[in-house]
Amino acid sequence: PVEVKEVLEDVETLNLWAAQGKLPLTKISYAAYGRLREQYVALRSGGALGRGVGPLLVARQPIDSLVNKRIAIPGRNTTAFMLLTLHTEGFIPVELRYDQIMPAVERGEVDAGLIIHESRFTYHLHGLVKVLDLGEWWEGVSGLPLPLGAILARRDLGQGIIQALDQAVRQSLEYAYAHPEETTAYIKQHALELGDEVIWAHIHTYVNEFSLDVGQEGERAVAELFRRAEARGLIPASSQPSFLPSAQKVGG
């Protein structure tokens, strides 16, 4: 057995720590993973992919063009920022922690904000309007689910430990599915939005069949995101496999 000690940080902090190799096992944005494929491998379990799950660009009023607009982003290493960069050029990024973005838009400090996580369920309560759904755009141009984040293991841990960690994450998810009431207190302790409706909408949106195993479709989606990012010079090419082999492949 492997002892695991949790470390809770916002997604961009985890992205930056991964670049330093600080944690042997970490959740990370796929955009950041694209730059770290030589050092890390993605587990098959615990990731966030799906349809209808994309980052949203919101503003106080509709915007026709994003050129020269100040747009709050949750970090330059996030998948949200990569998607916006793939979608359009000429905007001015303003880095803020993800939970500071909607307040900054409300105050008029930026022209628009790129929101992630549970904010997609509450932006209208802040008097904001949706300008762009990047998940919808991605599905339209690729026909694939949107990759958002994955759990990575440092390759130097060795295949045996990494396989055991992947199995442990999957078993943890299966247990949480079977006993949702046991997770509620922990979730509320760390949730940005405390309402039950928002919390469970967030979970049901981002925790799905791809979380148990990325599957072939999920692997294709990640490969397509990396292909487009490499073509734009956003990430370096890599010959390393992006994912831990499936149990079937390991077993022959």
C-alpha cells in the first residue's frame, strides 16, 4: 500500500508545481500536461473530460469582438486559456485566481472573464452574460469530448507504483459513487459554492464515465487537443505515451 497525503491548491498553483516536479502525484490541467509529458504520465482514472463541460467566457454585456479586450483568465497553464488561444487571437490576458474572476468582471476591471469549475452554474446570479462556450466550440470543431484535467504521476515512480495508484483512484471513485452521502461533508468544506444544487450539478457534470477510465474516445480527444496545440506552438512535441496503458494492454 502507498500512503497518500492530500495537498489542496487552486489549479494554476498545481500546474506550476508540476512544472517543478514538486509532487509525485497531482491533478493538473491538460494544457499544462502538454508541456510535461517527458516527466509525467496521466492516470487512466480521476480525470475530467466530457461534453457540455467547457469553460465559459462571460461579461456584463454581449461582446462582438475580443480583439484588444482585457480578459481575466484563471492562469496561462490552464486548459481554459489554451482553448481561448486556439479559438481567437488579439485579446489581452489578465491572470487572476479562478474565484476572483467573476468579481473582477462585475466591477468592470476587465472586459470579460474566462470561468471554470462551479462558476459556470452561478454566473447569471452575478448579472453576467455568456459570450462564448469553449466546450461547445471544441465539440463542434473536433467532434470529441473536451479534455480539462487529469491526475498525473511522475514517471520516475515506476510502472508498478503508478499502476497501483491508478487502481486506488478508480476504487475510490467507485466507492464514492456507491456512498455519495459519505463525501458530502468533505465536499462542502472545500466548495466555493455551498448550495447543494450547485455542488451536485458540478459533480454530475465533471465526474462521469471518463473519470473512471479515460477510454479510447478520451485518449483521442487528448491527442487532438495536443495536436492542435503543437501546431500553434503552444506545447512541445513528445514521443512519450500520454496515458498509463489500460489493464487489458498490460495483461496482454
